[in-house]
Amino acid sequence: MKKEFDFEEIKKKAFEQLKSGKSLLGRDGAFAPLLENILNAALEGEMEVHLDEQERLSGNRRNGHTPKQVQTPLGEVTVHTPRDRESTFEPEFIKKRERILADGVADRIISL
């Protein structure tokens, strides 16, 4: 089961890493879970837009998630791309078969 995102835990981890001189970036860095959460939320939002009322009336609905590792400037993160029954969902934020997140997209997210 996926653990709920805990912002306070991220703040504490970032503070500890800064105090000890460790990098906030990378797989074990404090920013990786934050970026992962933002990416997954963006994919979920895209699915909600895709499954509008007309799609749902035609019988299309959610059908789980597909996990994949994505390389970002902050390290590797796991995203869970939602699926639909008719396989018509084409995510735009992280496209199918895309494994490396472009620097421009990551920079936009970080600047938020």
C-alpha cells in the first residue's frame, strides 16, 4: 500500500540533511519524494480530465496504475501512471515510454 505523503516528514529530513552536509538531491534526498508526489498528482489530474462524463457514459473507467522509474535532475523517482479500460489515456506530462524527465519540465515544477 502506498504511504500517504507527509510534508512535515520531508521538512524534517531536509533539515537533517542540510545540518549533516548531505545533498538534498538524489534518490535518498529530501526533494525526491516531493517531486514524486507532484508528478503523480499531475498524472492523476490528467486522468480526471480524460475521463469526462462522455467517456464514463461510454463505459470507460479507471483500470489501475502502471509504475515506472523516471530519471529527473533530482534523481530517480517512481511514478504511477493511471490506466483506463479502453487504453485511450495518453498522458502529456510524462508521456508513455518516457523514462527521462526533460530538464525544462523539472525546472518548472521546482520553481513552483
